[in-house]
Amino acid sequence: MKKLILLTALLLPLPIQAARPDVCLNIKNVASATMQSRQAGMDAQDVVDIMGKQVTEDWLYRAHMHIIIDAYQTRVYETDMYRKRIIREFANKYYIACWKGTV
């Protein structure tokens, strides 16, 4: 199930010509799925392997790797309440960063 959530998020297209809101919403979804995988205990290598098989553009690969590295430098929380909070905050962080042009 964990891999399915991440795989679904990574398969969402991020075309360069897409409207900015669509791109930023996709970045938010990738960040959320990545942090969900982290909080569920999924190994970082598995996340990178899944992403590497799905992402072919260099700029997109770098953006995803940045998100994965940041997620795996975040601690794993013990309770669902804190896990949900960190997932939401992490996704929002990348959504705002996308709008600011820093992702």
C-alpha cells in the first residue's frame, strides 16, 4: 500500500507547459506521498528506486530528490496525530515553495 501511494503521486505528470497551479499542486502531492512513505517506515532507497523508474526529466528528478532528501531528514513520529500533522505541514511547505519558485 505504501508503494502504491508513492507510485501514484510520482506518476502524476508535471509537464513544463502546465499551468502553475497544476505544477504546484503536483509538487504538494509528491511531497505528501513522500512524507507518508517516510512516516510509514518505507526505506529511502525504495522511494528513490520508484521515483527513478518513473521520472525521466532532469529538472523533475532533481526536484523529487530534493523532496525525498528533506523528508528522510525528518524524524518519524510515533502517533497518527503527529504523523498527519507533519505530512500536512511538509506538503504545504513544498506547495508554498513552488509558488515562490524555490523548488
